[in-house]
Amino acid sequence: MTHPIIAAIEARNTINLFDPSQSISDEQISELVRLATRAPTAFNLQNWRFIAARTTEAKQRLRKVAWDQAKVEEAAVTFIVCGQMTDERVLADRLAPAVDAGIMPASMVPSWEAGAKMLYAGQVWRQRDEAVRTATFGATTLIYAAHALGLGAAPMIGFDHEAVAHEFDLLPNEIPVMLLAVGHAKPENWPQKPRRPLAQVLDII
């Protein structure tokens, strides 16, 4: 019997046609993001933010800066998935719950702070790369969470990054990495498209 995670990977398809008559609740949106934040992040920084445009007004504003793509508005919710530039100064606070839970010894925190500082301090390109990685991990996990809840999802890079940041008051350290439309799929969406042969993408050395 195929494991359900593997079945989801093989069955998931990108949704371009959403049923605009079907909505999802704030509780469902919260659950999607709760599951998304189970994704891994470097040093457990959790340097992400999810802005859920679910009202008609918010989706209309977003559509205007997203190349007028209809699915922004037709989906039940369209997330702006943001990565935050890495900053080791927040690390002690982010690690505190793991220390309190007895998962991580408090004596280890300073060495993690030092490691993060060595990697990221003054390295703007590396801070940005980490922000993009973090947001992508979160978005991918949200996609599969949506699939598990019977919803479809469409990751989108077609938008004006500066306009999105301005329109939705992103912080100076936040990067809008992608939009992620989530909702109820119409039946005429295509299934998952075939992938390139493994021989073209895999080297075992």
C-alpha cells in the first residue's frame, strides 16, 4: 500500500482554475499556516510571514499588482509568502520554546547564535538567499497541507515585487517570495504533468 505522503506527491497538481463560489474559513486558513510552519528553517529561525488575502477588497488589491491574474481573486485565499532577512539577534527568542520544552539545552544557544552571526552578519546576499529558502519550504509544505485538506494550490511568481511590498506594508527586512492561491479546484484543471526522466536529472556518485 502506498504511503499517503507519497500518494500526495504523485497526485498533487497545480490549480489554475478555482471555483470562486466556494470559500474557506479563517480556521482553515490558520490550520494551513500552522502546518506550513512545521517546515524546516536554518537554525530554527522561522523567518517567514504569511499574509492571507481572503476578503474581496484584499484580493482585488493584490490582483492589481499581480499582472491581473484572475486566480488571485477566484481562489478562496491568496497568500503572500514572505521570507525575512536572517538576523541572529532574534535567535535566542526563537529557540526559547525548544529550551523550555527540554529539547535543546540552554547552554547550546550561544553557539547557535555565534554560528548564525558568522554565516549571515554583513552578508546581505546570504541573508536574502536564506529568506527565499525559508519561504519556499513554508510554501511547499502549505501546498501539501492544502492537498491533504481537499484543496488545490497554485504557486505564483507573476507579480510586481516592489508594488506588493508597498501595497501590503511589508517590513524593510521582508521579501515577497511568491504568491500562493488556495481554494476549491474546478474539475477541468489538468492533472499533474509528466516529469523529465531520472536519467536527465540524477547522478549517483
